[in-house]
Amino acid sequence: MDKEYPRISFKNRINNVKDEAEKMGQMVMETHRSAITLLNDYDEKIADEVVEKSKKIDQAAFDLERRCIKFIAVEQPVAGDLMFIESTIRVSSHMKRIGYLAANIADLSVLIKDVSVPDKLMEDLQYMADYVQMMLSKGFYAFLNQNLDTAKELRNDDDKVDDLFDSILEQVTDNMFEDKENINQTINLIFIARFLERIADRAVDIGRRTIFMMTFKKPKN
């Protein structure tokens, strides 16, 4: 029985790290989901909640990093376990940044709520936001479940997001020439699309980290 105790303790502690990472990931996805609902239906209360949750995500990332460092110091993991713990620290950093990007979207959404935006442009922006949400979920659970195939898909997903950004940029530029009175408000659509693109990039980085964690090889660009 005594010989089994250290192994059980190790397993419990690494599971605790995974549980904390999952809680943080769910908080990030919920925060992003709330932020993108503001694009078509602005709600000041929800916008404030997104900003507050981004701060909680920041604290959660700090707590998770501290837990991981303590785990390394106490348990001295090797091989795959060490790679997972070290990768969790890196992934938590990406998730923290995604939380603040979601807050940026929430802050800008109030500036477009009264702007007349062409239906096609708003549809594409919403589609981009939903697609990034899918990538965020895919990237995080690929990491948590160590799913190599799913992690590899994110590179192609990112190409789709880049195409959507280019299309939105072109549409916003055309609209600015047609509606010169609202240029200052309309340009915020570009900033929102850029923040969405950066979130997609973070999801790709999580996927790349998953690939490295599982193969010990640098992912192909």
C-alpha cells in the first residue's frame, strides 16, 4: 500500500492541473462567446461582464502557472508529464491574452451599435466570430485531450479566418467611401476583425504547442 501512495498522489496532482486548465479554458470560451454576441445585440451589462471576466482569466492564468511550477518542484515529472505541465504554462498564457482580446471586442462593440452596417458585412463579421469560436474550442480541447489530428487542422482553419478578414477589410473600405459621415465608427469593424484574427492565431499556437508536446517536433508552418 505504501508503495502505491506516491503514484496515486502524483496522478491526483496532475489531474488537478488538468482540471484547473479545463476550468480556465471554459471561462475563456464563455467570455469570447459573450463578447461576440455584442456585435449584433449590444448589452452594457454583458459588455461589463466580459471585461470583468478577462481580469478573472488573468488571475486564473497566474494561479495555474503557480500550480504548475509547484508541481514541477515537488513531483519532478519527466518525459510526457513534464511536457504537459510545461505546455500548460504556455497555453495558459495564450488563454489569458484571448481573454483580454475578448474584452477589447466588448469595448469596441458599443461604438458600432448605432452604426448602419451593410447586411453582408455584418453577416461576414458574425461568421468570422463564430468560426473563431469554433477554432478556440478545437484548439483547447485538442490540447487537453492530446488529439494530434485536431491540432493539425487548425492551420487550415486559420487560412479561412485570414480570407474572411481580407473580405471584411475590403467591404469596410468600400463602405467608408460610401458613408463618409460614419468613417470613425465604421473603422472599428476593422479593429474587431483584427482582434478576432489574433484570437484565431492564439488558437493555432495552442494547436502547435499540442503538436510539439506530443511529437517533440517543431510543427510545420
